[in-house]
Amino acid sequence: MEGWISLPKIELHAHLNGSIRNSTLLELARVLGDEGVLVSADVEHVIMKDDRSLPECFKLFDLIHVVTTDHETVTRITKEVVEDFAAENTVYLELRTTPKKNESKGMSKRSYMEAVINGLRGIDAVDVVFTPACGRTEISISSPINDSCNGLTRRKIYVRLLLSIDRRETTAAAMETVQLALEMRDLGVVGIDLSGNPVVGEWETFLPALKFAREQGLSVTLHCGEVPNQKEIQAMLDFLPQRIGHACCLEEEDWRKLKSSKIPVEICLTSNIRTETIGSIDIHHFVDLYNAKHPLVLCTDDTGVFSTSLSREYSIAAASFGLDNREIFQLARDAIEYAFADDGVKEDLREIFDSAVKKLGL
Ligand code: 6MZ
């Protein structure tokens, strides 16, 4: 199948500011360069660099945040990121982002998220279904993958949001993010993510907010084991989040716990290789988890930062692990079960995949 673009796909681990088009980042950097806020040539060099270690990634994120944190830009990047995922046939996208305060721009965590929502509302190239209310009943589906209207084929993408807690944040700041997520449930917020530089911060700092999120019925996913830290990995697995991301640096005992817990793992192949969190693709833990029939889902992490796409991640898995077309299709379809969306959305997604079987010649 050409590049797996025609395969319907589910994306469950994508960071908004990590998924910006290079062309947009460069354009934004040039504007700030012209205003004398930064030296755009330096920024261009950093943006265009291909391989970067994990610590370098977090330096890049700080730079990206300098060029993106105003409302208008947040709206623009949200729109572009969703359009890009939809263009490669992602039919369900769980997009995560860290709500940010920026007093100089009059930005609060809430207004940041409102700018994200405005981005979703502003998309007209595809049908975006992002609130439970604008769901299945309001949009008539003539073809499960593409809706036809006036002879034009329109794509449809479900989008749900996760609010990220950055590991640099305090307990109070993490709590504020969870509170905001609860208030924005009607706008498609379904869960909380813990992310950020894995060598910064303590698990105990975030635990009260994560517990509160869970008590209130939000789903939780944790970046777990991006660096070796067995005490934290054990504590995270004991918390029994609905999903974890990465799971690169687990020890024997952690693998046992993970496998018996059946917590689904968000696998980000290119990210793990580029950041050298995993030495090479042939020793990636995907293989062990896949053979053990452990729940897992292929994800991009940061399409912009790692120059990848979801189709590309599927191609890499097919080529590196010898999976045939049917196995790849099943891998993509199984991801529905690990999404944080409600049952009605999942039912629609199953139909989308099942009706794609014939079109894909499977
Ligand atoms: C941990 C990551 C990450 O939230 O500003 N982020 N956290 N590990 C990773 N693997 C490489 N990739 C991205 O998107 C960017 C933020 O997502 C988190 C970091 O906190 C980064 O600043 P938002 O939209």
C-alpha cells in the first residue's frame, strides 16, 4: 500500500507545539527576527537540524514556545496541525497541549485553550468533529471515510483534546490545568497528560492533580520511562493510568508489571530513535510488546520536531518488523479501543475501518 496514506489511522500521542510545519515555524521566526526579538538565522539552524538528543529537544521546545505563544499563532498552528493529520487520513486525533500563561500577551491558561478551540472551529478544509454535541447526529455520513457534499469529497476527522501538565509545574499549577480540563469537557477535552523534560520534577508533585483528574472522570496518560528512573516508573504503573507513552527504559520487573496491568502503550518509533532513547529500531520494545499481544498504538509524538508523519510511522513498523498489510490494518484498527473518546465515537470509527477493508483490497 503506497506509504499507508490511504489507511485510516488513529493518533493518540501528538503534542501541538511539536507538530508545527517547519515552514510555519520559519515564517514565525523571521517575523520575530525582523522585530529584533531573536536572531532568525540561529533559529533556522536549530529548526532544520534533524537529529537531536532528548535534552536538545527540550531546548527546541523552549524556542518554539517563544515563537508560538500568542493567541493568533496558537489558533493558526492548531488549524494547520489538524489539517495535516486529516490530509493523511487520520480519522481520530487526540491532540495534547500544555495550557500556557503569558502575561505580556494577556494570555491565561484558559485563553490559550480558547485559542486552540478557535483553531478547531476555523478549519474548513475538512469536517472537524470536536465536541460531543457536534457529533454523529449532526453530520450526515454518506460515506464512512469521506462525506460527499455537492459532488466534492470531504474528509472528516474526530478531534479530542488532552491538557498536558509540564513537569516544570507546581502542584497548584497542575491542579489549575485539571480544573480547566474539567470546565472544558463540553469542548472536547477528554483527559490529562503528564509530559515535559523527564529529568525535571518529582512524581509526588503531580500526583494530587492526577488523582483529582481521575476522581472527576478524566482519562490520564503519562510519559513513562523516557529515562531510567525505576522508582518513578513503578509509581506510575501502580497509579494505573489509562495509557502510558514511550516506556523505553523499563527494567525486567517493570515489564512484568506493565504486561500484567495491560496498560496500553503509545509507541513513538522515530522519536525514540532520533532522541537515542532506544539504540536502534531492531531492538525497539515494540517487538516484545507486539509478540506478547500487549495493547499498543503507533503514534508520532512530534511530527514537526522529528520530521515524521503517522503514515510514515506505519511504514517504518511494516518494514522494520515485517508486518504484512492485514497486520498493519489490525494494528491501526485496534487503536480505537485505547482512545479516550466515548463509545458512540468508537462505534463510528469501527465502521470507518470496516468499510475501508474493501477499498484497501484487504
Ligand atoms: C516529553 C514532550 C515530548 O504542549 O507546548 N513534549 N514531553 N517527552 C517528549 N518526547 C520527545 N515531546 C513533547 O507541546 C510541546 C510540549 O510537549 C511536551 C513538552 O512539554 C513540550 O514543551 P505543547 O503543545
